[in-house]
Amino acid sequence: MTNIAVLYLDDPLYQPDDDNFMETLIASHMTKLPTGAWVCNFCNKESKFKRNIGNHIEAIHLTSSGFSCDICGKVLKTREVLRKHKSNHRDIF
């Protein structure tokens, strides 16, 4: 079984909607390799795309209270899942 590092976002100063905080936190846990690929500093997962590693870190290694949909109130695990969820609302309106 693999030991997976997790950061818990339970700091009272942290606001789930603070994208700047999240971007800084996520970026501090990834590294660009000389090959141009990006790597997760927690588990060494690699991708050609920075966004993929950022999404991976947020989904696997960060634990927060979630991200609330401002349309229906549903709470989702990551900002990417929230973005996809909100695109479903466009079909309704």
C-alpha cells in the first residue's frame, strides 16, 4: 500500500474560495523537471502539463471543507470538479 501525503486545510485564515492561496499552495508542491515535465513533490507523479499535476495535488493530497457552488449550494471536493459541475447549470438556464 502506498503512503500518500495529505495537507489538511483547517487553518481558520484559509478561505476555500481564495484561488490565490490555493494556487500558491499547489505550486509549492510541484517541480518542473529539466525534461519540461511537471512532478508532484508528494508522490513523484509526472505529467507534461502543469495543470494536470495541479489538479492531481488538489484532488489527492489536499483535504479541505470543499468548494461550494454559488448556484445550487452543492459542495464539491476540488475547484476543477466545481468548474465542471457549474457547466451543467448552463444547460438549465
